[in-house]
Amino acid sequence: MELTVDAINKTFISNGNINQVLKDISFEVDKGQFISLLGPSGCGKTTLLTIIAGFQKPDSGSIIVEGKKVVKAGPDRGFVFQNYALFPWMTVKDNILFPMKQIKMPKAEREERLKVLLEMSQLEGREGLYPHQISGGMKQRTALVRALATKPSVLLMDEPLGALDFQMRQSLQDELEEIWLRDRTTVVMVTHDVDEAVYLSDRVIVMSTNKGQIVEDMNIELDRPRNRKSIEYEKYKNQLTIALTKASPEMTED
Amino acid sequence: MENKASLYKGRSRYSEMKKRDIKERIYRGLVFVGVIGIWYFGAIRIDSPLLLPTPMAIAKALVSSVTDPEILLNLSITMKRVLKGFLYALLAGIPIGYIMGLSELAEKLLGGIIDSVRQVPIMAWVPLTIIWLGIGDGPTLFMIALSGVFPIILNTMQGVRGISKDYYNAARSMGAGPLSIFVNVIIPASIPDVLTGARIAVGTGWMSVV
Ligand SMILES: Nc1ncnc2c1ncn2[C@@H]1O[C@H](COP(=O)(O)OP(=O)(O)OP(=O)(O)O)[C@@H](O)[C@H]1O
Ligand SMILES: [Mg+2]
């Protein structure tokens, strides 16, 4: 198993309010699987993803990546932030080189990998620009290949396309799929877009606002690239939409 | 397609900025001329070079003083002092600012002391520093450094505090250790604030020299 999420609990206490966000969350992800965490706003998707990344600790439970228990953030788990979190003081090239320098990849190998990544993300000729000089889509692609630079075992993405407009979003979904198909890195992606989840994922997990409980865990068995107009595609979308309504606050409030 | 579009957008934004720049400069010029004008007519009405000299007299005095070697020498001595005091302020302020920005404990421990020292009017230090450092350059330098050190500390600290958590998380998830995070994230992200502090420090340095 590439990634195991085992009985994760997480409670926040703020201003005297006790808020259990995740209760006993467990699932396993196979190597090379692209899974999406789908759920209404506030259900704990980001919290769970950042626990997997090691940015914060669960109250109890454990995350296991390639047999090793996660204790802190590390380059075996790449992370793509919703707001990209590119370093504005570094060029596109230096942003992408940064993780490779951190793991002390030899220079020749680094340069070779950089070339591949720039080609993959169609950023050739832009590598000398700073993040504020490129478009949102290009930032997104920079962030994606930066996270993939060290060939992590798991790629974690928090609403990676959330900040983009509809058209940009669809075209980047295709690019994301294309890039992913090259190495088939194991992916956990957070989204609240049903269409995006069905289009990209091998498997979709739907979390509820009620302590992050998993209300649906569905394999998407469609050939890639997927046809948004097919009947099966629609069926998956409908099923997930129903699961999503079950997961929303109105249904879980007592 | 996309490239051209974004290039174009960049260019038009750039020229827009230039236009705004020019406008601003024209306004500033007008205000300047206006102030000089009011000054001039005011001076003529009052008609006393002691109370309010005319702009022309000031300009003449300025020209004759910048060509007077003795005044120039004094100016260069003052500038050297301000520069030296400023360097001491940087040397002390930047490390303290970083330490206080990075460690909450340090901020709690040092914050109180710094706040109370800051409240002491700068002139109150004069007798004390003369006792400590004797007469001469010492007290002046101390005063310049002291007045400059606070804005440097405070701005540096705020700069470090203001760094987004995402940057730290991103760096860690890419394998960066503490030293690399300091060099590649904390320093570049806080430099603009450190420079703001330094700019203010030069200003207060000049003021305290007077
Ligand atoms: N550091 C924190 N302190 C207190 N409460 C928090 C903290 N982080 C998250 N929460 C709470 O935990 C819950 C889940 O937050 P989370 O960000 O994981 O949701 P999400 O599913 O990612 O939502 P969205 O789709 O809006 O991004 C929310 O109620 C939020 O207020
Ligand atoms: Mg979120």
C-alpha cells in the first residue's frame, strides 16, 4: 500500500468551542491511484490533507507512506497549494530547482530534470520570469512541476485549480492528466467540484461535514481521457452529487 | 495565443503606470511651485529677512554654503557620523529583529525592555551618554544608533512575523531544513521590511543629529 490513513482524529478548540473535525478517518490508497477527496466547505478536507503532508499533527491515528510513518513534512510528499505558494523572490526556474537542491540532487541531473519539467509544463522560454510576471495557469503549472520535481511517492493537491476560471480549469485538467499519466504518481486531490473529481480520479471519497465521515467511496471505471458527454460519465456525476447532498450540513444537523 | 495575451496585458498595465507616474509628478511640481509662491508673497508682505526670508535669499544662502569649504567639511563629518551610527543601528537591530521575529519567547523577554527604552525621550540620554562615553563623537553616534535601532528592530520583526505559513510548509515539504529555510525563505521574504526600517532609521538619524 502506498498510502495508509489510519484512524485519524482531529479536534480544534477555539474560543472555548470544541470542534471535532475528523473522527476515525481511515482509508488506503494503492500505488499509482489518483483519488479525490470531495466534500462541502468546512468538512475537513484541507485538514486531512495537511495532516497527510505533515504540516500538522493528528490528535491520534497515523499516516503511513510507503511503509514509513509520517512525523513531519518531507520531500516524499509533494504539495500543491491552492494559492500556489511559489516563492515570489525566485524565478520560475529557481522555484523548480529549489526542491532538487534541497535533496542534493547532482547538478547535471538537476539540469536534465529541469528541462523535462519545463517541457512537461510548457514553460520553456518562461523560466527566467518571476511568478508575478506569469499568468495564473502558468503559476499553477509551475507549482505542479515544482511539487513533482523530486519524484515524490505521493502528490497532494488542495483545490489546485480552484483559483482559475472555467475554461482555464478545463484545459488545465487535461494538462494535469497528461502530466500525471507520465509517471502515474499516487495522487490525493482535494476538490469540491464533482465534474473535476469524475474527470480526473480513479476513485472519489466523499467526506461529510459531520466529523469528516466518509459517506461514499467510489471507483470511477472509465477510460481516459474521459468523455464528459457519455452516459456513464453523467451517471457517476449524479451519484456523487447525491452523496454530496447527504454530506452537507442540512442533512447532518441534529 | 495565451502568451501574446498576457504579454499585451503586461505592457498596457506598464504604460498605464507610467501615465499615472507622470501625472503624479506634474501634481507634485504644481504644489511645489504653489508653496514657493505663497512663501514669496508672504515674505514680501512681512518684509523682515529675520522672521521670514524670501525664497531667493534662501537659495542664495544655499548656493554660497555648498560652495563654502568649511561648511562642506562639516557636512561631510555629519554625514560620516550619521552613516556610522546607522551602521551600528543595523548591526544591532537586524539580528535582534530576526530573533524577536522568530522566537515568541525572545519577543516576550525583549519586547518589554525595548518598549520601555523607546519611551525615553532621546534628549534624556545626553547627560548619561556623556558620562559613559565622554565628550566627542561617542554620544552623538550613540544617539544616532539608538534612535535608528528601534525602527529597524520593529520592522524586521514584523517582516518575519508576516511571512505566510504556506512558504514554510512549502519549503519543508520540498526537503528544506532550518538553515535553508532561513537563507532561502525568511531572509528574502523579510528584506523589504528590513529596508523600510533602515530607511526610517536614516531619517531619525539625521533628525537626532540636529
Ligand atoms: N487551525 C484551526 N483552528 C481552528 N479551527 C480550524 C483550524 N483549521 C481548520 N479548522 C476548522 O476545521 C473545519 C474544517 O476546515 P478545513 O479547512 O479542513 O475544511 P475544508 O473541507 O478544507 O473546507 P473548504 O472546502 O472550504 O476549503 C472548519 O470548521 C474550520 O473552521
Ligand atoms: Mg480547504
